[in-house]
Amino acid sequence: MSPSALKVHVIEDETEIRELMALHLSRQGYQVTESGSTEEALEKLKTQKFDLLVLDWMLPGMSGVDFLDRIKTLKVNSRILMVTAKSEPQDIVFGLEKGADDYLTKPFDPSVFLARVKVLLRREGSSAAPQYFECAGLKLNFDAYEVFLDGQQLHLTPSEYKLLATLVQSQGRVLTRDQLIERVQGEGISVTGRTVDTHIFGLRKKLGAWADHIDTIRGIGYRFKSDLNIVS
């Protein structure tokens, strides 16, 4: 889907920051609208649909995290990128667990901001589920549940495979341990907060040097680097 077909709504009370984000987004071809408060944004959400909401936390009236609770009742399907000065690990975890798809702290580099937007909207704009992932010698066949590294099949446990596939399909996005547990559990797979790190350790050991593509976000969780390729 081309950027011109994607709608982004920026919810930020600081005019200069809001206009700067809108300018960078517009230059990339996105359709951009703006709100200076969550109340104003809610009015727009009643009549418009957006592919992505760029959301500040500290807003007048209803805060960004309270806004996340509110839009759940409205069945809003937009991706959420929270952009805020609140940078403590517990804040990031709280924002992600409240429903943000990604979290970026201020001050931010515009190129990083646009990269996060691109990753979120790439997932939103993809109409078909990816069949496989392939990059630099690693290949995942999502249909066959197979993983190959440099042509050799890797024998992963069900938990290791599910964790790897989940991170790959969420590339660029930080996933907390609780989010990983929620996505991996089921189908005979049992993962707890205490075992996520153990499974990641085992996965990294089998991946060897390729494990450098999995970032540990201290105190929060894990992220698969976003400069890789998923093929449908």
C-alpha cells in the first residue's frame, strides 16, 4: 500500500513538536491530521478511520494512557505509536501493556521516528500473511514451521520457534516479556515470565552470530531489528 493511501493522526499538545512530526510525515506522502488533545482526537475518531495514531502521554485533560483505555471501547483498530518524554523502563512497559504498538522517547531523531512509523504501517498495509522470512542466510517457512540457517535446518523447540517467529513478524517493535508470553502460549507451548529469558538464551545459542539481530531492551523485553525482509 502506498504512503498516500495511509492516514496518520498526530495527537500532541506541543504545537512545534506536533507540526514537526506532521511535516516529516507529509513529506513521506502520508495523509496527516492533527489534534492538540485526546478529546479533540476522540471527536475525529467518531467520523474518521486512521491507520496510525501518534500519541503523546502527557496531554491536557485525558492522558495518552487513559486515551488507550478509552479507544478500546470504540473498537479503534489503528496502530499506536506512543511518543513521549517519559523514558523510564517502567513507563515504557506500562505504555506497551496499555496497548501501544511501539514506544519512542523524546527527544527523538526524525529518521528514527519515520522508521518506526514505516514499520508499523508496513504491517498495517500488508493484506496477505507472510509465508516466509529470509535474510543473510536465515530462512523461516511460516507454513511449514521450519527454520534454516546457511542451508542447514535448525531444530528448535516449539517455544524457541514461536518466540523467533513472533519477534520476526513484529520486527522493529519492542515486545515485553508479558506480550511474548501472551503470543506464544497455546498449542502445547507453556512459557512463563521466568522462562522467556531461558528460551531466548537457547534460541540465541542455536542462531550463533545471527543472534545479534535480536536486541535485548534492558528491563523491558526484546526486539528484532527492523531492517530485515519478510516476503509474502
